[in-house]
Amino acid sequence: MKVPLANLLCITVLASSGTSFPLEKRGAATGKEKRVQYAAWDDVNVLAHGLLQLGQGLKEHVDKTKGQVKDITIKMKVLDVTVSELAKLTQRLQEDSEALKAKAQSLEERETLVLNVSMDLREKTEALLKDRKKDHERMNKLEEKVDGLMQGEGLEATNGNYSDARTIQWMLEAQNKRIDDLVERIKQQQEKLDKQNVRIRTLQNQIQLKSEWSSLKRKEDEVHLNASSEQRDSPVAMASDCHELFLRGETTSGLYTIQPTNSEPFEVFCEMTPEGGWTVIQRRQDGSLDFNQLWQAYQTGFGSLNGEFWLGLEKIHSVSKGGNYILKVQFSDWRDEVQIISYPFRLNGEESNYSLRILGSPAGNLESALSTKTSAVPFSTRDKDNDQKIDLNCAKQLSGGWWFSNCGRSNLNGRYFVTPAPKQRHQRKQGVFWKTWRGRYYPLKTTTMKIAPAEIENKS
């Protein structure tokens, strides 16, 4: 409310209040009774209405003032934040300036060092040039002396001295010729040795192949000798794994039926390489199959052998229990870079929860992400917690089924993430990972696990 209106209200209040007091009527005679007048009710209403308007105006003025004070406070806070940011920016600029000064000083020191080195090199070069010049002068003098000896000029030499110089020259020429002949002979001998090494390697490979064929032949003969009459009349026994199929002449990768010892026949995917046949036990390539399965599924196997699949713990055990086997793990990232690591291993049976034991150091450029302790690590799923973490179910925490030790180093049966991976760390740790390659939270693009007899590694 403006000031003139307030003044007007004050005057009204004062004027009205003046009528509220009793008035004495002056004049006339002494002893007359005094008459008292009071304000009218309308005047009181006017006064009350004026006071009400004054209070309302004061309230509006106070509210408006509060709003202005609030705006000023907000602006002051913004100003404080701006000043603080400017101070931080100034500090950063000062730090950058100091860093640039330090770099400039370092560059100046390096430049000084380079100049000093250049000066030293120049001096050494000049000294070498001087020495070279002296050597040339000496050589020229020696050539002149030799020419003089050969021609008999400028020297008081006899025929005997001339013949001695000629003899020395012939001896030097003969020596040089002998050295050249020896170098040529050494080259010829080296070529012969290289050819012999190639022939020796070829013979060794042939001998190894013959020994493998003879070993396989002996095994087949023993099978035939120990077989019953019914077995003699039956067709040829099935191979126990993919490498045996390779030794029988199969060289094409694909689906085959095998029958390990004391096991029912079942179908597998064989990967045939120049070294032998590998039995594939797991493949991840496109995320089309959910690997967050229960114990029963991991025991018997699931998926399609031509796509993503898990062969089954019981089948893996039946194939590998017959001897020394190698587990090879191959994976790739989203730039299609490939890494391979292989282990000698033993997979125990159902009575020990298909515990996996690594029998030696891994082959390859990677550090192991499977437990290499002497004790075997049992297989674990979310409905059968066999991991070594007391207060946590790793399979439930990380997804899938795996040989979890303490949850954190590898899980090739986790959730398949197509890039970009989830931003939340608790989701990314459920992915397909191998900690020693690309880290704990990098989801791999493809994985393949395959097994073969240890002799295939020796052959390669």
C-alpha cells in the first residue's frame, strides 16, 4: 500500500477517535449540569473498517516484502554457487597453468639436454672425420710405398726386396681365396643341414602317425579277442569320442554318435582339426538359449548341437573318465578378437557333484580363471548350492550353472548380453565373462568349450 493512503487512514482514525471522547459544553451559567456527547455507531463502523483496510494493506505489504526477500535470498545463493564454481575454475586454471609451466620447464631441460648431446655428437663426428682423414692419408702413403716396391721407383731396393713384396702379395691373394672358398662351403653345408632337418621332421611325423595307427590297431585287436560271440556277429563298435572318429578317418566337423565305455550311445558335435577330433561340450554364440537352468538340465544337457547348447555333466564325465583329457576354452569379444586357453583336467561323477579338478598349469597367454587348487570344485546351480561361498549362492547371484569357487573369476554359462551391456554393475556381473581376459564386467560375444585326449596336444 502506498504511503499517502496510509497517511489518509491515520488522519481518518485520529478524526474518528476525536469524537469518541465525551465533550463538555462550554458557556452559560455556573452550576449547570454538564452534558456529555458520544460518537455515533456509524462512526465506529467507519473507524473499524478503516483499521481493517489498514491491517489488510500492511499484510499485503509484508507478504510482498517476504517474496522480495525470498527472491533476493535465492539470487544470493545462486551467486554464491557461481562464485564457488568460479573459484574452483580459477583453481583448476591455476593448476593447469602450473602443470603447463612444469611441462614447459621439462621441455626446456630436454631441449638443453638435446643440444648438449648434439654438441657432443658433432664433436665426436668431427673427431671421427679427422681420424678418417688421417687413415686415408696413411692408406695413400702405404699404397704409394707398395706401388714403389712393385715398380722399383723412389726406393733404393734390390731385386730381392721386389721379389719379397711380390711373394707377400701372392700369399695375401691366396689367403683371401681360401677364405672365400671356406665361406662358400659353410653356406653349402648349412643348406644341406636345413634339408636334413626338414626330412627328419617329416620322418618323425610319419613315425608318429604309424605308431598311432598301430596303437589303434592293437586296441581293436584286443577288443575283438575279448568280445563274446554275440559281439563278434554285431557291427563295428562305436567310437568313444570324436578323436577316435578322427583316427578312423573322419575329418569333417559335424554331428556324430559316440558311445563311451559303460555308457549309452548319444549324439555329439565333433570339431575336426588337423591335429585330431574335439568333442564340443558347450557353445554360446547368439543368446538364443537361456542358460539359467536347474541342476537336472545341467546334468542331462540342453539346447541344440547345431546352435547353442550344454552337452550335460553326465555325458562329459562318461567321455573324459577313460583317460587323460584336455579342456580347451575358446572365446571372442565384440571386436571379434579370439583367445584360447587349455587345461589338463579330471571331471568326477555325480557322487562328488561333478567336481572339476585342474591337473596342471594352463596352456596359452592367459592367466587361469578356473580354480587350480589341489581340491576339486563341485558344480553348482541355483537349486543346488555347492559353491565355496558360505553366505551366498553364487549361481543365484550370477545366473546359470558353473564350477563356482568364490563367485568372481569366471562364468561361461551366465546371461548373454548383446552390446551395449547394461550400465548397472549388478546386472553386468551376471553376464558371460572370463575375468583374466577383458575383465570382470565385460560380456563375451562367443564361447566354446571342447575336450579331447591329452595326446592331441602332444601331437600339435
